[in-house]
Amino acid sequence: MKQLQKGFTLIELMIVVAIIGILAAIAIPSYSDYTARSQVTEAVGLSSGFKTGFAEFYADNGVWPNHLTQIGSTTAGKYVSFLTIQTGRDTAGVVIIQATMKNVGVNPNIKGQTYALASSDGNLWECGNSTDLGLGQDAQTSLDSKYLPGACK
């Protein structure tokens, strides 16, 4: 009497494990980049929240504010350590909002990195590195371009 085969052979199991290993090798780095981009989104959102306030302050006073508290908004978040502003150091009339990512609790690829947003009139805002913006050495986005929003690349 013949016995029927029950279960999987060792070769079949090894093939399944190999396929799972290959998929994991592709998925884990992609997921890491995805989480870093989502954490950078907080810096973009916090920085962008000041755009209208800066434009109004500049339109009313003809100068940029000295502190973010003059405009009022959140200056830190779950992944953003703090926001700072710099005005007209290298280029007169330019304001730079810079968000610095936290060192703990964020993706290791963006830990302590910065995101910069700059404007010369409060209406047109640019993000990226100082070389891209033409605004001097103060406007620095140290994040890798793959973590930045599409408009900054």
C-alpha cells in the first residue's frame, strides 16, 4: 500500500524562506525611508505654519519679526526639536525659518538634521540648501534630498 505525501519537502520550505528573505531585504530599507519622510513632514508643516504670520507681520511693519513668539505658533513637535528664525544676515531682507529634527525618537537618517524655508518678501517661499536659494550660508537644509518634499528637490 502506498502512503500519500503529507506536508512540504525541505526544498519547498527553503524556497519559501528565501523568497521571504528577499522581500524583507527590499521592504525594510523602503519602510525606513518612508518613516523618515513622514517625520520630516512635521518639520515642513511647522515651518509652513509661519508663512502667513511672517507675510502679515512684514506687510504691517516693513521688517521681519525678531522671534517666532511675535507671530505665535508651535515651535516644536514630536520629531522637531525646535524652530529658529534668521533675518538678513547675509542677504538684506531675507528671513529663514529653520527646523531642527530631534536626536532621539526619530529615524537615524534624519537625526539632528535641519530643514530650511526662506523668503525675501513673505509671499514667495523656497526650501532647500543655501546654494539653491542664493541666500547665503545661513539657510541650510542638511537633510538628504530624498527626504524632502517634491517642491524642494
